[in-house]
Amino acid sequence: MHGDLRADTAAAVRIRRADDVLDMQRAARTGGTGPVLRWLEGRTSATAFLMNPAGTATYPARALLGDAERGLALRGARELTERRLGSVAIDEDGLTCIVLPLDGSRGSTAPLLAAVVPRPAPPELPLLLADASSVLSLSWLAEHTRRRQRRLRIAEAGTREAVLRLLMNGHTSTARQIAGALRPALPEVVRVYVIEGPPSVRGQLARKLSDMAKGAWVVPCPVYVDHLFMLVPADDAPAPASPPELAALCWIGESSAVPLRDTATGYAQAFHALAAARGRPERQASFAAGPDLALTIGPAAAAWAKAFLSPIRTHHARRTQDPDGAELLATAASWLSFHSRATAHLNIHRNTLSARLTCIQELLGLDLHRLSDQAALALALRSATAQIPPPPEGDAARAAKPVPVLDELLSLPRVGVWAQQQFRPVTGPDVPACIAETLTTWLRLDARIGPTAAALSISASAVRKRLTRAEALLSRSLLRSPSAIHDQWLALRTLDLAEQTEASAAR
């Protein structure tokens, strides 16, 4: 009879143990390490936690331990590590502490499982902890692997973003060196795509585009949270459209084929194409190339830009932490393209950006709140980097001429033709006259919506709607940077100069 009772008791213990293991496994499946530890605490009234061999609690990071509990756990961890035991149980000051190691993977140090409980400890506690150590080992290993994978993804994303920043700032050689550790390799000639979509699907969209466009670099834009930047080899077939399940949420702008060193130009082209794509049912557009003003002006633009930018190029920083001329030029180009978002593009603080802009204004004698000064600086930077053919050799008369001023460059006949082309899309017979009127008024008022609305006696929203219509007609971005606003102002100034010249001739 006693034998039957002992057998029934042993069977009940085995059943209870099996139920406990199943409960721990369910807890691990629903939430991992945390729910298992909480289940242990509820089952045994012990304080259960994970700690590293140095005795510091790792999960939960703020385990509610008094000095006595902490000291006992530290002692148990030290004995377990130094004596290489399978488990340690210590009774002291009315407390019982049990410490067991978890199983880790090669190259990783698994934590220790510890439980501290007032004496007398529940008799089933050692067995429960032994069973829990197996469940927790698997949970911890899975969580550790996910954390490592996440860190690797973050590191790779950071590296790719760094490569993008270098390309955008013209540091092609350095970008190639860093990109050499990743795949695919950067091509010599590229097409740039800017994909706009809800920030909530940007990660999903990036993964799908990476799978669909082999050999492409897909990087979340560091400036706009709703944009993706995609770089593809220009000699490949056209990049696929957005994934079918996301096509209704996205717009795509495509650049022309550009050398890798001109990635920033390709980005601006794709950004302008994106503005055109927003007004098209196919939600995708390619850049409509037009003549470049710096190339239209010719060698005189390069000479003017050299003189215009000379105060910055010859600037030497007074202190080691101050920006030199090259940094100021990069800051000017970034600010003209992105304005306040240049902080994200350059990865600098807004106070640093403000200080650099103040220095640029002082060196060049500009007021960058005025659109005219912004446009002059933008043309100078573009002319300094454009591949402008040199003047014919031996042209002594040309070399002896003084450096022209900007209005003289804009008064050239060929520049007048360029300016007419810039405004032709908004002055056609089928376009309401209010579109061109709003655009020119906006440009003359330093691209400020409020004063433009007041001057035209319309609402601010009406101004934005008309400018959005102008964007679609011009196939250029106006309201978001990088925009074509500087070219449009220069074109308007050219037309105004031509009109003044005609009026003077008529008198």
C-alpha cells in the first residue's frame, strides 16, 4: 500500500514537472526570456534574474535586489565561475541563492540564471531552475542572435548611408574604398532613383527593391523620411517599378545616366523627376534634361565663379575646430540644396550650420535670406565644378578682359534664349496666365508664400496649388529642396534685363 502511495506521488510529481516545463515553453514562445523569469517568480516566490559572470544583473536590468541578495548572487557567480561547477547553492542570512549557467553559442558568453528566495527554499526550486535553464538557454540564444543581426543591419545601413553622403559631397574615391567592403560594387556610370512613399513602409519597400533590382544600392534618404535613394548601374536594363503591392503608395523619379562622381547631380535630377511623377497617373517620371546655365554661358562663367568664390577658397581657419574653405563650400552647396535639412545631410548640429552660414555671408558679402544672393552663389558653385571647355588658346583679347559681373553674364544673347526656354512650359496658350504670374511674383518676393498671397490677393493654399501646377509643367521641384528655384530666378532676372535693354533702346 505504501508502495502504491509512493508510486502515485512520484507520478504526480512527474506530471506536475511536465506541466511546469510546458508552461515555461509557452511563456518562452509568447515573449522569450522575460515571461519565463516572471513565471518562475510566480511559481516559486523567488527573485529570478539573469546576470553576467561579474554578478551584474542583465535581465531584468533593474532587478529588485537588496544588498544582501546582490552580495549572495555575486558570491554564487564567483564560485560557479572559478570552480567551474554545474550549479551553486548558498544559504546565508536567511536567504537561499541558486546559480546555474545557461548554454551559449560559440563566440558568445551566456549569462547565469540566479534565484534568491527566503529560507526555507521551496523543495522543487532546484529542479525548476534546472528545467528553466534549458528553456532560457534557447530563448536567450535566439534573442542574442536577433540582437546581433539587428546590430549588423544597423552597421551596414550606417555604412551605406556614409557612402551616400560621401558621394553626394563629391568624395568619390573615399566612397569607393568604403563600399569595397560591401556588395555590390559601385559602378562607373549610374542612374539615380528617388522613391517617395509613406515612412511606415520604407523598410519593406527597401527590402523589396533590393531583391527586385539586382546590383542596386538602396539607401533610406538621410534628409527626407519618406524617401528612398536607389543607385543602379546605368548600363543595366531600366530599374523595375515599385512592387505591385506598394505601387499605389509610391512615386518614382529617375535621373539621366551620370558618372559616379556626379551622384549629387543625378540626385537633383531624380528629385525634379519626382515632382513631375506626382502629377502623372503612372506615378513615375524620368528627368527631362535641359540646357545647363553654366555651360550655356561658357568660359566666362568659370572666370566669374573663380573670382566670386575666391574669398572662401583662400580662407584659412583660425582654430583647428573651425571649418576651412573646402568645408564652407560643401556647407554652402548642401544648404542651397536642402536649407535647414542640411544638418541631416552634413550630419552636423544646427548651431554649427548657422555659424558656417554666417561665415560664408561675411566672406562673400551676401545676404542668404535674399533669393538673388542664393541664386548667385548656386550658379558660382555649379560653374566652379562644371566641365566648361576652356577658351581658345591664344585669345589674348579675351584673357585681357576684366572679370564680368553676373548681370553681364545674364545679358548674353544665348542666355536670353535659355531663359525663355525655362519659362516656356508655364507661358503656353493652354496654361492659365495665373500660373506664370504666381511663379514670377513668388520669385520676386524671395520665394515667400505669405507675401506672395498678399500681393496677389489670394490665399496661401491657392499659391501652393498654383506652384504645384507649375512644378508639373516645368518637370522641376519648386516647393521642396533641392529645387529649381535658383535657375528660375536667374531666368527671370535675364528676362527682366532683356526687357530693360529693349526699353532703353526704344527711348
